[in-house]
Amino acid sequence: ISNTSQTEAVRSIADDIYQGILADIKLTDSIRPYSLYPLYLYASKQEYLAKSQMPEWSGGVFNAGRIMIYLHPQAPQVLAHEISHLIFWEFFGKSRPELLWLNEGLAMHQEYRARSEQLPAALQEAQVTLKAYYMPMEILLGTATALEHKEKEAQIFYVESWLLTRFLIERGWRVGFYEFLKNLKAGKPFSQ
């Protein structure tokens, strides 16, 4: 994007989100970025979709160590979601498909923190969604790609992943959640 002030504003927001997520889940001392990560900011949705090859509904993506996004009203929330994926990737040092529920749950948690005024409505909507159908824990924890599911199942996967992650963060607080992440990184199974 050619507008320098917009670019600088998004860079500053992204940096604040990155630091905020690290502090929120107590990873501030545990992560040293491998490098600066590119943030591609597109002026239009059409340009973003053409360059990212993402589906029409996508507002941004973290892929191959970079974030691609375009300017839209939900950009800060999308940035929080995608930066959370970046932090997950940094912390574990590699892709962890067996922890997709945690990766997406943490991203959804940070996205809803970024739009705090919508949290009560989101929680209420989640309850309505899960009253109609829920995904058993065994399936949730065993999902390695959200593409395994149809649209409705994917929505349930994201909602349940978010609520489980939110529960773990609230129950264990930052220190407990950090210990949980550290033990997963060391290879201990979720049940342990």
C-alpha cells in the first residue's frame, strides 16, 4: 500500500498486538523472534484475494512466516488472530497439526479480546451453536485440519476450540497456561 501513514499505523497496531499476546499468555521471556516477519498490507480485498489465493470470506492469513491482510474494519481483530498463529508457530518452532484445536482456540481467544465489546454476544452465540450440536472431545483434539469438516462442523470446531482454550487460560491463569504450553512443547500428551 502506498499510504505511508496507514502502513505505519497498521505496523504499530501489529506490534502492540504481538507484545500484548505475549504478555497475556506469559510468553514474553520464552520467545525470541527468529527474524522480523513480513506483513503484507493490501489496499483492497480484490488485491489481497488475488495475491493470497484465499477464499472470499478470508480477511487475512498467516502463512509461511508472513501475514497478509487488507484494510477493512475488522483488520485489528484479524491481525490479533493471525499474529496469534505466528506466536504459536514461534513457540513450538514448527507446525503442530495435532494441536490445531489449541492453535485456532488461542487465535480465536485473542481475536475476541481485540473486540472486547463483542465478547458477551459471541459467548451467547457460542452457547446457541453448541446447544444444537457439539463435537466430542476426542474428535476436537484429533482434528489436524479444519478442512476435514463441512462449514457447520468447522464453525463448531472453532467455537469449541476457542471455549476450551479460554477455559484453560481462565482456570490456569497466565502461569498455569504457560506451564501447559511448555509441557506440550516438551512432548507431553494433552491428558497428562
